[in-house]
Amino acid sequence: MLEINSVHHTEIEECNIFGNGVCHINGMVVFVKDALPREKCSVKITRAFPSYAYAEKTDNASFSEDRVLPCCDAYEACGGCCFLHTTLENENDIKRKYVLSTMKKRGIEIDVEGTICQAKEKYRNKVVLFVENNQYGYMQGGTNKIVPHVACKLNDDVFDQIASFTVKELSGSSLRAIYMRKSSQKTPEIMVCPIFYKQTDLFSYASSLISHFPNVKTILYSVYNDKDFAPVFYKPEDILYQEFGKGQWGGTGHRICSTVFD
């Protein structure tokens, strides 16, 4: 097993789906944060296990032609994305190779033409932003620490607007996170699901949210780590707030409004 903090000189062989460079040191697989194929660098081991290890670069002897300067100041700390240090073309190729490799390991031979993503920014149609001390953002990689941000380069602007609005409206509540999803329609419909540590009255918030963001067509809420409670559904046209019946879908407990099925 490689020693923690030991430094090694290596060449990156490939890049995995998490944006880590992959190399071999003393016969062991090592994942190097933000390294790209064909880069020669010195790396320091940060975590070691019997069959693999993690490392970070301490020095670059050469750089990949696919390397670019990240367009986000929070990129190094934030765990919200992992490919801003390379070109869109290389990112798409890494993802294509990952699909091929995954299928091949399962004995399936397929052709993959490429990914359908043609944008480097503002392409995400679903996000989970975490909330703490009236700030929101993604988690720092490998930690439970939130990296606050105002405008993520990958998120649709409306997600950050809704997140900012929600954090202000629900200030002082047990809000833990905000899950949002946007449809691909010409006029996108948006689903918003605040996630709490405990059950919370959302009637006023739901009314205000729909008033400020007409494209919000579905509002749910969920309680974090509570097996007896799952999303409660609201209808924007006629916000429903009443007693909910309990049921089971696929073994998962939930409470839903009966008029959802009207």
C-alpha cells in the first residue's frame, strides 16, 4: 500500500467519469484530482487503500492540450462539477469512453457516437443545492461542507433565482436542501422540492413561489432522513393544503393529497 503524503512522478493514462486522472504507481491504481491523460506530473498520495489510492498534483512537468482554465472561481473547492478544467470535446469523449468501458465489462459490445451535450455552461436540467446558515451551494468534494455560490456556471439561471428566493422565504426554518428540475419543453415547466430536517408548513411559501415564478408547475416537499414521510404534492392552480392519506408505493412510505388523482 502506498504511504500517505509520499510523492511520486507519473504520467496520467486516462480520465475517469469523476474528472480524476488515472495512473499506476508501483502497480497500484491511483486517481489524481483534475489531471488529464498524457500529463506528466508529481503527485502526493492523500488517501490509500489496499488496491487503490487518491492523490493530488504537486507539480506539472507537462500539460495536456485539452486543458483549459476553469471558468469558475469556486471550481477547485466545489464538488458540483468535475470537467471545467478540460474542453467540451474532451469531456464528451471521456463520457463516451466511459459508456463503452462500462458495457464492455459486462460483455456488451456497442457503438457510441458521442454525447448529446453541446454546451459547456447552463445545460443542467436538474440540481440539488444544499442550504446552511442561509447560504446555498454544492458540497465541497469529499466533505459535508457547503461551498456558497451566487450563480453556478452549469445551472440554468432560474435555478439560482429560485434557490435565492427559497432561502430568503424560508429563513429560520429547518431547510436542508432544494431539489429542482426543469422540463425540456419550449416553455419549460419547473418542479421545486425543498427538503427539511422536520415537517414544515409550506402554504405561504408555495403561494409566493408560484406568484414569483409562473413556470413552477409542481411543488413538493420532503423531510430529510425520515422514513415515515415522503414528498407532499401541491397543485399550483389550486394550492392544496389538507390532511393527507398514507400509502405504500413499491415499499416506500408516503403521504399524498388524494385530489392529485382528480
